[in-house]
Amino acid sequence: MLPKKSKKKGQKSNQYMRYAGMATTMFIAMYVAFWLGSKIDQYIGNNQAYFGLLFLVCTLGAYLYKLVKNLS
């Protein structure tokens, strides 16, 4: 009979991939939010990226809220 393999290594790898996926998703969401805000700024005629920064901060806040809720 073969000994049972430990699941700790698989679980550790799974957690690593989970957090790597979260980081990638956060980066993409922030990029899209800033891009969309910049497009709105261009449409309105703002010289500064007001909407870009606003969308970026809102996206970051929402994603961090989601992260805290998932981890607790």
C-alpha cells in the first residue's frame, strides 16, 4: 500500500495562485478605471486627470474592501 501524499504543498501552491490572481485582477481593474477616467477627462476638456484619479482611487478602495471581506 502506498503512503498518502501530504496536501500541504498543494494547498500552499493553491493559495499562492489565488493571491497572484487577485493582484493581477486589481492591476487590470485599476488600469481600466484610470483609462476610462482619462477618456472622460479628454471628452470634458480637463487638462488634469481628475476623473482618472477619482476612478483609480474608487477602484482601489472598492477592491481593498472586497479583499478584506474575502479574507475575514
